[in-house]
Amino acid sequence: MVAVLSVVLFIPRLYAASQGIDNRSTAVDDFELFSFDGYRLYRYRSPTPQESEYATTLDTPALVAQLQGTTPPLLLDVQPTTWNHIFIQQTPRYHLPGSHWLPNVGAGELAPDWLAYFRNHLARLTQHNLQHPVVIYCTADCWMSWNAVKRAASFGYTQLYWYRNGTDGWAEHERALVKATPVPFKRDGQ
């Protein structure tokens, strides 16, 4: 029993180390932070890895170049907000111009209707093109965007970009932010 528990507690530490994550915390902490599938479950606002194996990581100049290219990417803001039958914003959300805000889809565990909300809107916004470039972001040091990139890859999307510094990085480069409105959520995932 002790050997099995040691292996179970050690696997998340290996996963964290493979992602460049500081894994000096205890094995129990690591075990609690990630799901068996490798999604971050808690402490979403903490240092993230430098890159994701599921996407190309972009800094602000690289994102600006992408946006000025011949096939501009879809911009997905996944910043969470409170849901209680409606989205409740305690403060207004500002995001990159042209973005679509799909709140909460970067949670470590998603109920089936939230998973359908993400999958259906991503398909609609890309016109069902799994090769359409998609940039996913929220704020700096936010695991929600990292999780959403991983999830979009699991849907089959192949041109994924992670803007890991999100709206914080955009503002630091003195780029304009615009007021955001969440894409409506309905319990059937539409």
C-alpha cells in the first residue's frame, strides 16, 4: 500500500517537472493541484510554465505579428467569472480587441454542459476548421488559459497559440483593451 501511494504521489511531481513547474512543494500538494488527466485544479492564479506542449507560446510582439498576418487568429479570452444562472462580474473585464470571452472553460474539471459550451463555441467561431489558428489567453500567471489550450488540443485543434501573459502583457505593452461581454451560456452548452 505504501509503495502504491508513493508512486501515485510521485507522478504529479514528475508531470510538474516535465512542464518546467517549480515542484518544491510536497507530493501531496502536487497531487491535489492536478487532475489525473494533467489539468490544473486549484490555485489558478500562480506561476505557470514557460510553454505548453499543446501550443506555441506567444509574447506580445509575436501576437501582434500574428494579428497582422494573412490569416489572423481567433482570440479566445478564458478569464473566469462568477456564474449563478448568469455571469456576474464584480468588476468589468477588459480584453484584447476582437476577442471572444468564454469564461470558466479553463477550469480543471468541467461539467458536461460547460465542456459543450467550450467545444460548440470554438467550433462555431472557427467554422469547424480544426486547423484555424486560435490564441487562448486570460491574465498573466493564470492556469485557466493553460488548461483551455490543453482542452482545445484534446478537441483536435492543431494551430493553437498560448498568450501566457494575457491582458496583463497586452497592457504592459501599452496596447488598447476593450470592454468584454461573455458569450452567453445556456445549460445545454449552446
